[in-house]
Amino acid sequence: MGHSEIACQICGVSFALARIRTPQEPPTAAWSNHGTTDGGYVWSWAPEEDDFDDEKSDGNVAGGCMIAVRADRDHEDGDLLALSQHPEEEMYLEDMHGIPKHDRAKILKRLRDLEGKYCLEHVAGPECGNGDGYHGNRISVEEMRTCSTMQGLVKKPSDWEPEDGDEDFERSEGYFLSGLVDSVTTVDSLYYESSHPKRHGCDNILPTMWYRDIVNDTFHMDFYSIAIHPACLETFKRATLHRYDRVDVGAFIQWWEMDSDGKSLSRIEDDADVRAGRSQWWQHIQGSEYLAANPCFVPNLDKAFLPLAPQSASPAGHEEIFSSLPSEIRGLIFNHLSLEDISNLLLASPLLNRCSQDDLRRRLILEWPWLWEAWSKLEYSAWVGPTARDLRESVKPPGKQVVISDTDAVNWGSAFRWISRQRSNDELKGLRNRQRIWKRSGEILDRIDQLRKYEELAKDASVLSISQGR
């Protein structure tokens, strides 16, 4: 990525993420690294006849990938559609070993005729090795749909006035939120990005990676902005709420302005997966798909928070030793157990399970603070779920915030076991990404706490100096 691509200034991941669909998915499930709404996709190329040696072939096994024709079907060879390996689209196996040479020749000629028009699409098979996008068999559209949607924190002009719908921090800080952008240019292009809806007279923003560009007016443009994912900002808000008991977006702005000046106090090293993906163009490395998942809307997460079963008596003659202990003693014992051990203990003891749920929830919050469903009812911003296209077309996006109205009614042992099981299978990619962004947010706040402590000490020293007449 380096100098070329805009990255979210909270999570560190590029907005230029592509998706390669599977043969079972519609064309809308694919997009290029230019954004989700430009109609693009990852290209393919017509193979040559020499690429196939039937004598050495074991059949159509190489990745299972396919080539889809993104063109009108009004070609002369009407039997070509019959040769397609897809019932609804003109789509052919990329590996054509085993296909009769006569039929293969027709397909290859068709593909070569279209190749110069950029109408061939790469479609991912189960073992696809294409690194130009994340594969649909490894991450769903629902998880990934907002990965290329950017919002700007825009530097306020001198004549800025509040409007209905502003968030609290927009009124108090030096920045306001732009509309959404689905297709982000590179840093090098220096073009405005068209955002929707228009806010505070601003419908075109210039995302920048450096505060010095704003201070020095490097490009002589209005509406410089800090590029963020809306869901990453929501994650940061909750990190501040957990630490300070209040939302403090100003802490991020303060860090970003300091970080972009290159001060050593503020530097944060990206985690290994982000560093591996960062290049002139983002590297879509297998196993790092979670970096593209929305951390707020996590499919199926609501299934974790099952209600407690009705209370039942222990079997005759069965003594519940732990449940008879005072809660203080149980708490001391739990302090020496892992979350997994506590969960298993509660699973084995119905009465203990009922009386120790609050202990388990407190421990869960301590070790998994990023599972904010366990401790916060703060509503998501309206910006988190939609793309700019959704807003333009008045489409309601999928995804619903999980809000637990009564935490005392949840079986937290069951929640822990279900989430642990799903995480071990990498089924909750959004939650994995949330944990990563939460950690990064905490590191930002650590830097800000240091800075604020230093500023407070400097202020006290200044007051003392004045009081002593120096």
C-alpha cells in the first residue's frame, strides 16, 4: 500500500479491498479494488491451447476456478452457452483439461475475442490461489460489504454552523462527519471524493493521511478529511466509554494530529497481518480475510446470548458444594480459574450456574471488554451499516445491532462456549476484527493518556512557577 492507497486511520487497513465471488454467487457479489459500487471485478485472461496437456491431466482439479464472460450473449456460436459450466451465466472452467479439444477450441476463441474488451472475470473455486481479492468461499458479502465505504472527519471551516443530526462530538470538536464514499481514490490522485449525503455544505472531500497537509494547505483545497470506517469509529467510541465512562472522539483526533506530525510518543505499530497486507496495492492474503469484516454487525452473533434455562432442583442426594458457598468465597475461587474452567464448572452445576452468572459476566467483561454487548447499550450511529449507494437508493442494509435488554437473563456460560467454539473455526470474522481494532484503540488511548498527563504536569509546573514569581 505505502504511498498509493488510502487506509482507515483507526484500523490501518486499506479501503481498496476487492472480492472474488464464487460460481454460486451473483455478479453483484464481486467487486474490484476501486470500490463496491463501480461495477468492477477481478479480471481474468483467456488461456492458450498450449496450457493444456490432456495426456498429463487428472481432470478439472486446479483450484476449481472459473472464467465468467461479462458481455452480451448475442454471439454467433449459439452452442457456446451449452458449453458453459454455469446454468445461468456464460462461465467456463479455468482449467479445461478433459474438455474435448473441439469444444475447448470454441471456448478459447470466444474468450480471446472478448479479452481485449476486459469482459472476463475471475471466479473463485474452493482452492483459488488468486491474491487480487478476498475469496467468496472464505468471507461472505454480508461480512465484507462496507469494507470499502469511507467516511471523512472533516476539518471545520471558520464559518461552520451546527445542523440537525450532528453527533455531540461534532459540535464540540474541530471536525465534523462527511457523508459516505464507496469508491476511494489513491493518495497520489489528489482528487476530491464525492460523498453522500451532503453535510454542512460539503459533498466533496479530500482524504489525507497527514495532518501537515491540513495545516500547510498543501493542495490548496477545501474539506480536508481524516479517512475512517464508520464501524471503526464506533469501536473507538466504545473503547473510550469503557476507559473513561464517556465517549471521547476528541482523543482520536488529538492522537491523529500528533501522530501525523511524527512525534515518537504517538507511534503505533500495526499488527502482523496488516503489515503483511500493506504494499503499493493491498495484498489479499489467505487467512487475513477478517481484516475486511465489519466489527459492529457480526452475522449470527445474536445466537450466543441464549436465555437462562428455568431453575431446577438438583437430583436427590446430589450436593451442590460450590453453590452453597458465600458469593465472596466463590468469587475468590473464580479468580484462580480460567474463563473456560468457570464455564465448565457452571455447566456441571445447575444451581451454581444460576447464582454465579453475574460473576462470569464480570470476568467476561474483564477479559473480553471488546464484547460490548455484555456491558453497553449505546446505540450504533446511523452511519455504521449502509454504503453510500444504500443511502442514495434508500435501501435498508442488512445487519441488526445486538442489544441485551436484561443481562441477568442471559446464560453467560453458554455465550462464552458458543463464541469460543465459533472463533476456533474462524466463523466470527467481524468479532476477530473488532478485538484487533479494540486493541489498537487502546494503544491510541494509552498515548493520549501519556500526553494528557504530561500536559497536566506542565500546566501544574507553570502555575507553580507563576505563584513563586518566576
